[in-house]
Amino acid sequence: MAVLIKGGTLVTAEKSFRADILTEGETICAIGENLDVPSGAEVIDADGCLVMPGGIDPHTHMELPFMGTRASEDFYTGTTAAMAGGTTSIIDFVIPAPQQNILEAYKEWRSWAEKAAADYSFHVAITWWDDSVHSDMKTLTTEYGVNSFKHFMAYKGAIMADDEVLVNSFSRAKELGAICTVHAENGELVYRLQQKIFEQGIHGPEGHPLSRPPEVEGEAANRAIRIAEVLDVPLYLVHTSCIDALEAITRARLEGQRVFGEVLAQHLVINDSVYRSKDWRTAAHHVMSPPFRSSEHQEALWRGIQAGMLQTTATDHCCFCTEQKEMGKEDFRKIPNGTGGIEDRMSVLWHHGVRTGRMTPNEFVALTSTNTAKIFNIHPRKGTLDIGADADVIVWDPEATRTISAKTHHSNIDFNIYEGMEVTGNNRASLSRGQVTYLDGDVRAVRGAGRYIDRPCFAPYYDAIVKTEQRNQPTPVER
């Protein structure tokens, strides 16, 4: 079925212009002024609205088995909530248990994701190392469209990757033309601080940020960056939350290193005062890693975005309901780490970013969609409005106002970290590969309609460099 979006202003990362946009099947087929309405087409009036590429969230955890429980949001409810808020694609994570075959874990996660209503892809975590991991990384890149591997530098005794795993995995990723991503927190320091703080009698959620100070993140970020520098492999740091990590990224980028930084929407607008709430439930629902920081870190993160040191925004969407959070009622170390936010990311960033003058609408598109598509090699299929691209399109009303609440959100969680926040700038309509999945409050998401998106490696780029270097070598006669 064709869909014609008429009368809006198209906004991409590069430009803004008045035009209609026509989708046919799964792709964009025409862009221009005063396009004719094809027979049987659904028409969406976008007068006064902006038409943008659908958001891409590069960091989600649907159905994640974690800390003795499982995230309450599954791939269907999570992608449905995402599209209500203007995000039309996600990149989730396959996280093998220690010693679990990584191909087995990948296939398991793929089976869970078959219910997704929006398009999805996977980073694959490297949580241990042997020859089978070395071999399976190649299989994942060549046969399953995986071009990024995740490394948790935290969670000692569970999924933490030590330096030996990092060096082995980073080296293999370089050979394959893949990108490495890291959760940067020093797991040994976190473990020791957790024990110390608990033994001091601090058992509530307020102990969580005390056990994960900014220095813990900064050290790990710098270590991962230096390892990547030595091995000459591109690096992507997830959920950058503090000045310490941002400074490490900035230094590396100014030195010419290929390093990318991701920031979570919630880290930009919520500070660490939440852990001092008299309501245990509120404090516990904000337990995530890295934790929320004090206000000076938030200001620095905004400046990092404006300076181009942070390229993408995500949510680390990992939902646990109150009953699950209460697993750590007497011990903050046992509170499942994670917050929601996939439905609200776009509105929060528009309200606090575009409307405050911190970014332009074009920069908003880059930060919420295009940069992720480019970094993870799915551009121009995703992340832009162009003929032939997937028809992942949203209609955005920059003046629409709503109050965020768990009572009205579409996520499968009984709490919203933005509860009561009024935002101006909201999604009116979402198209996922040409299908209208959300329109003015009407949720039309279809269970299982999402497709897995292959993300080719960058190996041809590295091969080209090697071939160029070989061509430039002098012949034996010239020597």
C-alpha cells in the first residue's frame, strides 16, 4: 500500500525543505512538491509538522536475562512503544553467559526477537575467550550481518571482559573489519566499592552511585581507548555519563583516533538527587549503570554533543518492574540495573535540546538516527529520507505538548523515570518500511512485522588500505 505524506517540511541531517514524500511497498519512491495521490494511497496531512527519518536506538535490552530475573519489556512491547515515540529501529544485544557458545546465544536471541514489530539488529557481547569464539566471530560477521561486538568491563564474576579478552576480541574485530563497543566501568573497583559501602551500613539505593563514581568510568574508558589505539581498531563507548569519560573520548578524537561516544537521553536531564528520594521505589527505579550523575556532568555532556565529541543518543532501555527491583530491597547490589525510556527519548531530546537552542532540527536527526546508521553501516538504507531508502519515516509536531507518565506510556513497566515531565515536540505518525504503525494515538504495530537488519562489516575498507599500501611498495628493481 502506498502512503503519501503531504505538506510537511522534510528534515534530514543535512538539510530542510518543503516537500511531499511518497512511499510504495517498503521504500521511499518519490519526494517532491505537490505529488499526486495514487489510487488507494493513505494520505497523512503533515501541515505544520516536520517529516524526519525514524529514530534508531543503538542500545536496548529487550527480554534481557539479568541479575536473577528477566527484563519485563519484550521485543514486541518494546518496539511498539518505540514507534509510538518516533523510533523505528533498534540495535539490541546478544549477551552470552560465560562459556556459552556465542552462535548459540545469537540464535537464541534471534528467536526471541521474531515477535518484534519494528526492524532490529544485534551487537554481540564477547564475555569469554577461546578458539571457538575467535572462529564464531567470523561466522557472525560473514553469515549473520553482525559488525559490532560488545565488551562489558563491569559485572565481575558474571559477564565482565578482562584485558586479555579485550585484546583478543579487539584484535579479531580488526581482522574482520568490525567495530568494538564497550561498557566502560572498572569492574574490580566497582566490586570492591560495593563490598566496602555495604559493610559501612549503606544498604539502600543511595549506595549504588557511591559504588560507581565517575573515576571508575573514566579509568575504564581511557583503558579501552588506549587498547583500541594500540590495536588500531575503531571503538564505540556506550552510555557515556560523566566528565571523566568524555575527556578521554575528546582527547582521543583530537589525536585523530577513531572513537565514538554515545549518551543516554536520561543522563542528560536527570541528576543523582533521585537516589536520595525518601521513596525507596523511586530511588530503586533509577538504579542503572553507569548511575545518574550530578548536574555538572550533565552540562558537560550537552557540550560534548555540541562539540561533536558525542555522536549518538540511546536509552539502554532495560525495564524491571517494582516487584523485580524489590529483589534488592535490603541490598542495593541486588537491585536489577536498568531503566526504561525508549518511547520518550525523542521528545525529551527535542524539548531539552532543540527548543533550548542546544541543537538544530538537523542536528537532532543526526543525533537520533543518521549518525547511528552511518557508524553501524546501515546508511543510506536507514537514517535518511531518500528515494530507495527504507520507508522508516516519522511525522513530528514541534508544538504538540504532553505530560509523560507510566499511566499513558506503552512500555511494559509500572514506572517512568520521566514521570510528570511536560515536553513540547512529539511524534504524530510512524512508518516502518512503509507501514503506518502509529498515527495520532492509534497504535497499529503488528507483532512479528519487524525484520532483522544485516549490518555488513567494514572489511572492504581495510582490504582497500592494504591493497593501496601494497601497490605503493617499490618493486624489487626500484629497491
